[in-house]
Amino acid sequence: PMVREHFLPEDVKAPKIIARLSANENPYGPPQSAQKAVIESVKNGNRYAWKEMSDLVDKISKKEGVPVDHIMMAPGSSDLLEKVALVLFMNGGNVVSADPCYMSLIKVAEAVGATWKAVPCTDDWSHDLKAMEAAIDKDTKLVYVCNPNNPTGTITSGKALLDFCSRVSEKVPVFVDEAYIELAVDADTQSMISLLSQKKNVIVARTFSKIMGMAGIRVGYMAALPSFLEEINKITRGGMGISYTSIFAASASIDDTDFQVTTRKLNHEAKMYLYASLDKLGYKYIPSYTNFVLFPVNLNGKDLLTKMTAKGISIRAFDVLNKPYCRVSIGTMDEMKAFVNALGQLS
Ligand code: PLP
């Protein structure tokens, strides 16, 4: 793989963290509406939430324009990435994806015996769709696309990806992870869910953890053909891991479009501030369509983590093609100021 992550040395004592910018969370969530829904629904938590879950699926199916039998729920999209990997690769095979990309699905696939066919991203960190298509062989059981991608924050052109998914899914299922898609501003991007109405074998994962600010409340879903979801359901049932209260929080946050619009706007503003500050400090960065930014730094990952943590800033450190990079999540404006201040003091 092109990417290697560094971790904080164990002997480093972390002071109080003042800006947690390491996990691409939404600093404004969960919305008040979702908090209220959790509080009001908790008293009924002695019951299984069959009916309430089905109401939530109805709502999602209307929002996405697909029938209810095209939706599988889960406590976060991680659960779906892992379930799909477990079921598809329990008898081996290979998975094709870009490198770098988000590794959850691939790690589980490899752990149960699959091979990863990693296809390097292009120079602008988008998916090399041509090379990915060429990498598919008779043992390929899934193509995984993360758009916008993590840890790069970059997008792959919507039209090009639509053509790719449309064509390739005739041969092999294409899983598109759209965890950050709602955060993309002025982006040539679009959801691949529309392909399901043409009966294309695409699987699209979405999460309430990012735009909806519910990373700790845990709700996600995937949209796919019923035949695909049946295969997964045979082995590991969708939806069972979601709590009664989370279902109500998800339902309230879908309706709370004000919260989503505000999140997108504040995220964008804080990111623009970060860009301007990085420019001033002489750092180059990879333009991002998400709530995090990846940029090259001049000191190794361990030192970066140690020094930033000492200042109460939590971030991630990666080597990409053997060069050190910092990945910083977009927090509130105050958190970004604290980050920039700490970065400016690095020697
Ligand atoms: N997909 C991508 C690309 C992510 O970056 C993440 C989390 O950061 C996830 C999926 C999983 O998120 P969750 O399980 O909270 O839905």
C-alpha cells in the first residue's frame, strides 16, 4: 500500500485535548432535533424497534428514490463495509480498489482470505478508472470505490464514475462508499444510487456520522439490488445492531435540513480559513471535498504527532509514498485557529 499510518508513541502523555481533529467528526452535531428525539424515545427502549425501523427505511427510500427492499440499515456504514467483505470473500477472491483509499472493507476482505488489487490513484489523487477496470480478472468479486476518498479528500468526476459503475457492474458488483458526499461543495460529483433504477449491480453506502453529526449514535445504510442484499442477509442480518433511540435520532436528523445546510457551510468556511493559513505558513495541500485535509509536512509522523499532541491538538499522521503527511479534520473555526497556531510553532 501507498499509505502507512503513524501512531503516537506509547510513552507520550497526552495533555487535555483542546481540538480533536483526528476522526473526521462533525463538531456541531448531533442536531438538537436528534438529541430531543433520543430523549423522548428512550422510555420505549424495552421494545424492539421493528415498526420504527421500517418507518425510517420508508423515509430513506423516499429520499433516495429507491424502493424499500433496496435499503439495508446498520449501526454506521462500517458495519456494512465489514458485512459485505465477510460475505463476499469468505471463499477468497480479490477486491479491486484505488490506493490510497479507506481501508475498512479491504482489511476485512484480506483477513478472511481475499487478495487486494491496489490501483494507484492518478496525479490529482482521483481514481484511475481505466486502470481499475483493467485490473478486474476472473477472481474479482468486488470493486470498491470511495468517493470522495479518504484519506485524500479528493473526488473522481461524477460523469466518469457513473460510466465506470454502469459498465463495470455488468461484470462485477461495484461498492461505492459515499460517506462524505453530502459535504462536497461546488464539486463535480453525484451519488451512484441513481444506477439502481437501471438495475445496475452497485452498492452505495451512506452514513449519519458525517453530515448528520451522529458518529457516536451510529446509523448508516446501503442501497443495493434486493438480490445483493439477500445474499448478505442470509449470513448476517442487517439492521439488528441499531438501538431504538438511534432510529429516532436518524429520523429527526434527516428532516433537519437546516442543520445539514449549516454544517456544510461552516465546514466550508473553516476549510477556507485552513487553506489560507496553510498558504501563509508555506504548506501545500490537497484540495478537499470533505471535512478533512491531507497535506505534506516536513517532519516525520511520530514527531508530528508528539509535538501536536503536546499542544492539545489531535490529528493523524500518514506516510504517503514514503513522504510524511498530516491529515487534519475540519473542526469549528476556534479549533482550526488552535490547530494553525500549533502548526505555526512547529520547528
Ligand atoms: N467510510 C469512510 C470513507 C469513512 O471515512 C468512514 C469513517 O470515517 C466510514 C466509512 C465509517 O463511518 P461510520 O461507520 O461511522 O458510518
